[in-house]
Amino acid sequence: MSSAGAPPVVPTQFLGPNYTETDLKYQHKFTIAWVSILGFFLLISFPRLYASTRSGIAFKGFFGISESWDAKQYHALSISRRSARKGGRIEAILNKASSMLWWTLPGAGVNMGQLLILGGYIALVVTCIVVDASLVKNANRAGRIALAQLPIVFLFATKNSALSLLLGPGNGYEKLNLVHKWAGRGIFLGSVIHGSLWIKNHLDTETPILGQDKETTGIAAFALLCIIVLTSVLPVRRWFYGAFYNLHIVTFVAFFITVCYHTTEAVPWIFPALAFYGLDILLRMLRVRIKDALLVPCDKQMTLIHVQDCTDGWTAGQHIRLRVFSSGRVLESHPFSLLTAPPETTCVTAFPQGVNLGVRVMGDWTKALNDYATQTVEVLRKQEDETCLDEKKQVAMTSVELAGASKRVVFNAPPPEVPVQVMIDGPYGGCSIDLGRYENVLLIAGGAGATFTLGLLDDIVGRCVKLGRRNGEVTKRIEFAWCIRSFGAIDWFAPALMDIATMAASASSDLSLHISVYVTCLCNPEAVPPIPNCDVTIVRPSIYRVLIDLVTPPTKNLGLASSSDNDIQEIPRLPSVTSDNGRPMMVATQTSSATDGKDETEVDVVFDPSVRNRLPWIGLGGGLAVCASGPESLTREASNAVARLQLVSGVRDLGIVGLHTEVFAL
């Protein structure tokens, strides 16, 4: 049988555009673009990663917190001398220019640097969706770009991401999560465009929208994506975090399955996402520890947790995720900052050696934990023999006479400790700057944010005094500022602050530390603990004023106003009130409000902090490190204050300026 010959060739003018080939090309362009941008950030982060690797910080805690039942531990300490962060002119100019990226607009939630990254990302997504797309005829382009973003969502979402390690300390999942959120919104944008154009085309051709498998699975996948987006908005995360978290996991699993039925093109993009998630689960299994712990309720607002037999595997500024096998909330885990440095470095002797956490009552889980600890303490007290209890109180009670005061402050015996079992996962996060490389350090916190800055303070004082600057630390002056609403909050961490301040004030110390406690609300003023070189001031401070004061030479002919005990600062020419210990305290702009049925006086004034007269002057040029933690309003003010300071100062006046902020919010 003879051959019929070659099949006829359709003329090119009658061929339609190959949308699939073009779409795949833009999928690859999109992937190459974001990988290249990420590579650029990894490149500029390499010097910091290299420095942290040499100091042994980069990989510390990679396999979790280490445990020891030995009474003593000895660690080999590397010795690497280094100079202060003076820097050259080019480095100083780059540092000043980059500080403009720290500016944060009120209500924006992101600084200028983050805004540029997010703006560039959205521009990249939109460009790859619309260029050479003919969207009216080709609705698949937007869907394919949406699929190409799945690896980004999981790379920036997992708690044990490779990026956290490669970008260096201080770039944990909580910092990368911003890109995860906006990549998810990019997927939603692409899906909306893809789905709406498909529906329009079906309506134009009078084709049934439902009925075929492809259309039905597509609608189902989009519905699941809508659930993910709607349950991820801030009010839901803040008030119903448990529901948000569980729905997030369940709906994404269902979304993956549904989108694979919708199109086979999804499979190549789902595999990398699953690989990132699998790595996260594997590393979590290596980091998880189940330990015995002790709960100590300080009051109705704070619960201390002491986890013993944990001796190493974390650095100051990191946090762990905690799950308590009590109080009826065993399925929930929450992040808490490590309150003290590792035992080899810490100056704190008032707390047991190991992992120490401060849990502020902020939601239903923390309240349930505090209620459980408080109620259990009451039961334990009732079970104790009354005579034995009285003897213990007599032994434990001490009286400390405040300098210049006629009244004595009495500290009662601590409440009994409540034993529980906990699961700890971590550590994660950390501080992005090494405080030991800067001569001047400002640590400022609001409320429970002090759990972060207190750990940093403990670490840097321990490295400079206890360890004798063995790693070449150059820090000379430290200002620790803590903003609280009431005097009672001082007692939460007073024992730790007293230990650290005493170590810094020791005869062998060449480090100057000043502690400022700013009480922003007059709630039953009472005596405060005698913390060395500490001032308690009733005022709402301006962070910029505190910062300017720290880098300003002291007033002439005034000398160094240092005190071994704390003092309650007076603000001139303002109405005065009297505290319980008989000392005058000055306030201003008194406005009555009520909280928990108690009269309070809001304080909203700005004053001269006079830090310059509390710390010895060493000159400028040695660098300035600023770490702020607490509510978003405080960290935003700190970022803007540092950026503003860089604007008004000379190019090399301050030396290199470093900033790290830690937001205590969802």
C-alpha cells in the first residue's frame, strides 16, 4: 500500500498564539527574578553571617537547647580581640543612608525598607501577570503565576527555614513572615484574576460554570483560598488565634489536594513547598524537649516559668515556643523570650540556672496559666502546716533600708512553686546586632517587652564583667529603659535587675550601667526595690529625647550623678503627689481614668532624662546600638528616633549605628 505522504501543514497565519509556552516562560522569569533578589540579600548578609559563625552564635541552638544534670559545666571560650565600631567614611555614609529605611509611618506596620521590598514584589507579580498575556483571551496566565508563588509562601512561613540561618542572627521566622503574608495575597490576587476571567469567558460562550471536573475543582480551590485569606486578617489572628492556626493548616492541605485535581501543572510547584515544610518538621523534631518546670505567679499579671536542666543551646534575645501540660490548654503553644543568658554568661542568681521565662497575662491562654498557678499555690499553702509556714516566713522576710528614707521596704517570701511538665521548641529568632561591638548601648522596652531586653542586658554585662571581655567586647555605657503602667510591675524582674546592676557596679567592672524605669500611670504609688544606679520617673518618655541625651556630653560643673540605690525622679514645676514611702513624686497633665475599678492618673509629658549625668562620658565615634521591644507603637517610635538621629548627626560623629526591634504582637 502506497504512503499517503506527509500530513498537511497549517499555515502560520492561521495558528493561534501559544499561550501555554508564553505563560511557562513568565513562570520561569518570575522564579528567576525572586531567586535573584533573594540571592542579593543573602550576599549582603554574608559578612554578618561570617562574623556570627566565627563568634559561635550563628549555629548555636540549631539542634535545640542542650541539657545537663551536672552541677557544673565548663565551656571553651574563643578569644578574638576586636576594635570598636568606628568604621570608615564610606561605611559610615552607607550606614547613614540605610538608616532612612528604618522610618515607619503610623499605622503602616512596616518601615520604608520593608515597604520597598513589598512594593517591588507586588510590582513583579503584576508585571508577570499582564505582560504579553492577553488576559481577556488567556485567563491561565494569572493562575500560573499564582502557582509559582507557592514555594515563596512556605519558604518564608516555616519556623525552621534555611533563610533564617543564611541571613544571620535576628532574622527568624517572625521577621520573614511578612513576605509570607504578602506572597499569600499575591496568590489570592492571581487566583481572583484567573477565576473571574474564566467565569466571564464561560458566561460569554454560555458554557456551564459548574459540571465539568476542571471547573468544579477550580471553584472549590478558590473557595478554600478565600477561607484562608478571610481567617488571616488581623482581628481574627488577634482574637481567635487558635481557630486561625488550625484552619490555616487544614485548609492549605485541602487546597493542595484540590488544586492538583484542578490542574496537573500545580504538581511541580507543590513539591518545593512540601520539601520546605518537611524540613521544618524534621528540625522541629530535633529541637523539641519535654522538661519539668516550675510556675511562680508574681501577681495577677505575670507568671515566671523556670525550666531546669537546660544549660546551653541559646543566645540572648532568642525565644522558644512553650506548651504546658496543665491548665487544660495542652494543645496550644506560644512564643516567649528567654529571660536570662545561658548559665556560663548570666549574672542572675535570683532565678534557677536554666531557661527562665516571663509570661504576661495578655489573652485567654496566659490568663488560664496564671489562674492555674495562683489557685495551685493557694492549695499548697493550705496543705502546709501553719507553724512551719510561719517559721519559713520569718526566715525568708528581709528588711532593706532605702537611702534617705524613713520607711523600710519588706519583701515577703516568694510563693510556692508549682511543678508542671512543659514542651519547649526552639530556640528561634535573636538579636540582629552584636551589642559587644558598640561602645554605647540603649535597651528600651515597654511592659512585657522587657523579657527581651533583660536577656540582652544580662548577656552583655556577663560578657563584659563576668567573662572579662574575652571576645573583645568594647561596650562601655549601657542605658536600660523600661516603660511600665504601674509600680507593681517593677517587682516582676527586680531580683534579676538587682543582680545585673550589682555585677555592673562591682569593683572589677569597667562598664557603666544606668537603669531608668518610666511609670506612665499613677496606680497606687509604692516603694520600689533598691536597684543600684536606677531612677524611677513618673512620666511618659520620648525615645528620641532619651537617645539624644545618651549621646550628649554631660552638663558642665555638674559631675556624674551616680547613686548606689534607686531614686524617684522629680519633674520641676509640676504638681506633686506623695508616694507610700513618703517621697515626693512629680506628675503632670493629670486626667482621671478608671481601670479595674481603681483611680489612675495618666501621665503624658516629656522631660529631660538626664542620662548624660548618670553615665560617664567617653566621647563619640565608638558606635551606638539600639534595641527596642514591646508594642508596635514603641518599636515604631524607636525606629523613627534612630533614623532622625542619623539625619541630625554628622557622618562620622556617632560611628556605626545598629538597630533591632522586636514587636510583641500578632
